[in-house]
Amino acid sequence: MAFLKVNHLKVHYPVRGGFFRRVVDHVKAVDDISFELQRGETYGLVGESGCGKTTTGRTIIGLIQATSGDIFLEGNKITNITRREFLHYRRDIQMVFQDPYSSLNPRKRVLDIIAEPLRNFERLSPQEERRKVQQFVERVGLHPESVFKYPHEFSGGQRQRIGIARALTLSPKLIIADEPVSSLDVSVQAQVLNFMKEIQQEFQLTYLLISHDLGIIRHMCDRVGIMYSGRLVEEGTKQDIFENPQHIYAKRLISAIPNPNPQQRQEQLKLRQHIEQDYKQLSHQYFDDEGRVYPLKKITETHSAAIL
């Protein structure tokens, strides 16, 4: 049984117009996607801005309500249930947000920021609470006395570590990391990503990693799903996606990865030109007459693509 199963998920936002503000259309942020996560793996959801990947993550954690479709955590349905029922699963799913500057309350000390999830679910004495928070702060590489400081006193990488510490306090089973290092310097990105890999083993975590950076996805993930315009266009293992992409959108994304070898850049440029020609001449194999993506079709046991 899959640890997390997303089944035909749709998130549509109504567009209102006219004098009576009637619904005249819908923005299909997520338009019928399905995928599964196995316990302990890292699944990467990748695509350009606006493709629906962040909306998917926020719907799984309950910040956005699904229009239709189902989400199952360890076989239990967690979509469209009451807030009281969903509280039972809030301990198991936590989120690391994209911007470490806006996701931490600037008026609260680190102690209160990290302790907030604990206060919602556990009754601890002030001494026990501080001791537990200091343990997590120390685990993410910060000094225990950091808990008495405010977010503005930390660098971006340190703030993201504080966000990770907050996510870990309730010992979750699944962490949704939404662009966790996109706002950090490249040198700091590597530190945070390697740290995330390290704690994954220690805390037996499952990751849903949302990113537009294919280099990060390749470094971190076991399996990958590529989204375009609210739909999955390709899904497979890391090797399937990066070594044998099938959908034209996946090919365009992968061919755009910068190549550090000057001798291979010319070959990469020719490949990109060839892909663009295919995109113009064979677009009917990848998109229907309305420009919508076809349903996923199995290519191998582990690899699927939305091709005709």
C-alpha cells in the first residue's frame, strides 16, 4: 500500500464576471493528477512557475480545499474531512515553506516559533518545552541559546533551518518542502539539502520536494513527476526522467540544464534546436486540439508519459 496516494486531484478557482458576479470560467490550477509516494522515499514535483505544483502541496497539507479527487495517507482519506478530523493527521504532515524570511513571525522569538506546534498538540511545562525546542535547534546546527533570538538576527540559511526544526517538532512522517532553498545562496543551498538528506535517515521521513530546479531534483529525489499547466506530463524514476525523457516538455526542461563543460555546450545547443523543431512539427503527439495534455500512458513499469 502506498504511504501517500493522490488520486485524480483537481483544484479549480472560479472566475467571476458581469454585474451579478456570476461564475463565467474556472482557473484549473491542478487538473486531474494522480501519483503515489512510498514510505521513506523522496518524490520530486517539478515544473515552471504557475504549473500547479505548490497548489498540490498545499492541498495535501490541508491549506487549500480540493475541488474533487482524493488524497490518502496510509490508506486513510484526508480530503474534504472536517477540521477536527484533519487534526488527527496534522502531526504526520508538516511543511517547509519557500521563503524563510516571510514564513517566520518577526515578532516572536525562535523558542515560540518552534514551540507553537508543540503547544497545539502537547501539554508541556515551560522547562520541558524549552529543553525540547533547544534539542531540535541544536540538531539543525544552531546554538541552543539561539532560541531566545528573533528571526531577523539570523541569515537566510539559518532561518530555513529554523523552519525545518519547526517541522520536525511533532515527529512527522511526511514533509512537504516547497522550494526550500530557492531563496538561498548556492553555497548555503548545498548545506541545507545535505542536511535534509541526513535527517531523512535519522527521522525516517518521506519527502515531497517541490522545485523548479532540476539540479536539486536530480540530487535529492528517487522518483520525479513533471507538471505542466496543472497536469502531470511525465513520471518515473530519476534515471527514467533524466536519461530517457519522452514528453517534449520534459525534453525542453532537461535540455535547458546548464552544462559546465564548454566542449559539450555546442552539442547541447544543437540538441535544443532539434527539440524545438520537434515541438513545432509533432505537437499533436503531446497536446490535443485545445492544447491540453493527454493522460499518462505507461512506457515501462516505472515510467509514464502523456503522449498520444
